[in-house]
Amino acid sequence: MTNRREWLKKARKALTDAEYLSHICNSFARCNCEQGGILGFGSSPVFIRDASPLFSGYSEYVPNIDYLNHVVHDWRQAGIRFCGFVHTHPNGEKSLSELDIDYAREILPHFHSSAIFMFVVAFSEDIKSIFCYLVTRNNIESIGEGHFQIE
């Protein structure tokens, strides 16, 4: 078993792979509302879109926590580790909001983790851009980005 630092390095590399980022971007249809999902990593990266959010509006997304917790439980059984969230910003904003950061930091202790990945998919014209961040209790680090044509 690898230690946390080695695991984080492998997850970071896999989760910021261009093909994986394109898959995430294109899983979100053209829409005028925030949507989201969760990121996992086992032997390869995994992404599950929250297909039944409790609320999805122009500037707010409320995840279906029961569904996503069930997915995380199933992942754990399959050797996949939950490692973060992705959500859309239909207004094109690439940065994490204060609420995004607070949510990430609130989640950290529940997953016994020192860091959590937070990805933002920002829409503009016919381009989707994804901005990847690593959030810790004391820091927010930009770790990658990608820009993709809307399919």
C-alpha cells in the first residue's frame, strides 16, 4: 500500500489527464444551471455525475448526498478512494467560490484526508474549460486546467 503522499501524487497525475478532463467536461450537457459529481481514484480515475441533485439552479447546486454517499460506499468496497468533487459554473467563473472552499474544508475530516480535489467546469461560448484545484485546510492550489469544444 502506498502512503498518502505517493497516492496523492498518482491521483493528481491521473485526475488531470487531458482525456479524463475531457470526459468530465462532456458529461455535462449544455445547460444554464450548476451540476456536479464526485471524483474517485483506484487503479484509474473514476467520475460519477450526480444525475439527481436536490437542487440545480443558475448559481447553486445542492448534491444528492444520499446517492453520492452510496456511490462512495460502493467505491470503497471496490478499492476506489473518494478524492473530490466537480461542479459546473455556467456563468464562466473559473475560481472556487467561498462556499465551494468552505464545503471542501468541511468534508475533509469525514474522509480522513488532508486534501480534496475540487474541479470547476466553466462554460463560455462553445468552449468548456475545467479548472482543477487541490484544497487543504490552509491552502488552495491550482493544479491544472483544460479547454474543450462542446460536443
